[in-house]
Amino acid sequence: MADALAKEMAKLAYKALEDKKAENIKIIDINEVSVLADYFIIASGTNRNQVQALADNVEETLGRAGYQPKQTEGYRTANWILLDYGDLIVHVFDSENRLFYDLERIWRDGKDISAEEL
């Protein structure tokens, strides 16, 4: 069972992505299948600027709540930005790279959950 802190971070990140019109936001509970994190959130932006704006909004929203990313990767190229918050990992893709890397398929053993379930 994912802990309350991870759930809270996931809720905030989901809302931050939604606020900036992210496409196809998926929440995957990987707590049972991996020690990497409790949740993956995967979302898409339509272009480089939107992908960066989505990542910025997640960082800003979680930062205001007192959560800092342990690591951020891919910001400059913005085809896949990874925000690692420990128990939560947020992946923001452009459409092409999301299809190419297909994390949903790779992590299909995880449980898809809706924002309401958080």
C-alpha cells in the first residue's frame, strides 16, 4: 500500500499537470511491482514549451507544498522530462517520445488508477 505522502504528492502533481492542459495523464501504482517508487505519473505536452511548462508547474506546485525533486532530467531538450520525487516519479513527454518509449506497456504490471482513487 502506497503511503499517504506519496498519495499527496501524486494528487498535487496530477492537478498541476491538469491545470496546464497536459494530455493523456496516466497514474500507475507501481508499489507492488517495484522498489523504485509508489507512483508513476505519465503525461504528454504538444510541444517543447508546453512540456517544459508542465514540468515547471509540477515543480512549483510540489515545491510550495514542501516537496523538492531528488533529480530532474531532460529539461533542456524537453522530449522527456523526468521529475524524481522518491516515492513519485513524474514523466512528461512530447507525443512522439511517449509513443516511442511506451512506459505504460513497460509498467503494465502496475495498477492504473484514476485521480479520484488517490
